[in-house]
Amino acid sequence: MKYSLFLVVLYVSYISACSRCSYTSACSTCSSCRVDCPNPLGIQFKRFNCWTPAPIGNCMKCKCNSNLSVECLSCPVKYISPGSPCYMSEIDKSLQYPHCCPKTVCP
């Protein structure tokens, strides 16, 4: 019984500490709380509302929003005029975002 009461007190203390963290400000941190955003890429978010590069092989950056949703952005789309000798290189999945993004190549 004493052990159960200790766990309840510990859990309430954790919730209380997390409620004092500012999750709405840009790039807010909370060292006493975990950022548990569910994501299939396995990104370890340490702060809310901060862009974090995805692991190598996934050419994008993601952030954990304060409502625990994950938002991701991939490489920007660039337009090359028809008839131009320039072209876009391929995505290089061996590099991390943004270095993996296609680049404009003009011979």
C-alpha cells in the first residue's frame, strides 16, 4: 500500500512539473518532462515547436507540436525554366536534411 501511494505521489509531482513548462512558446524546453510525440521515424524530440532533422535516409525535418502532433517538411520544390540547360540533382539519402535536398546544376 505504501508503495502504491508513493507511485501516485510521484506521478502527480511529474504532472505538476510538466504543467509549469511553457509548451506554447517557440522552441520551448522542459528539462523535467519528456516530449512523447508519436512518430514512425524514431526522432527523439527534446523540445516542443523546434525543427529537428529526421534520421539519415529520410530527407526531411520534423517538429513536435504542443498538442503532440508531428509536423514534417521535405525539400523545397524549385522551378527551372523550359529550355534552360540547368537540371535538378537527385535526393542524396546518405546525407541529413537539408544537405540531402536536390540542388540546381547548371553545366
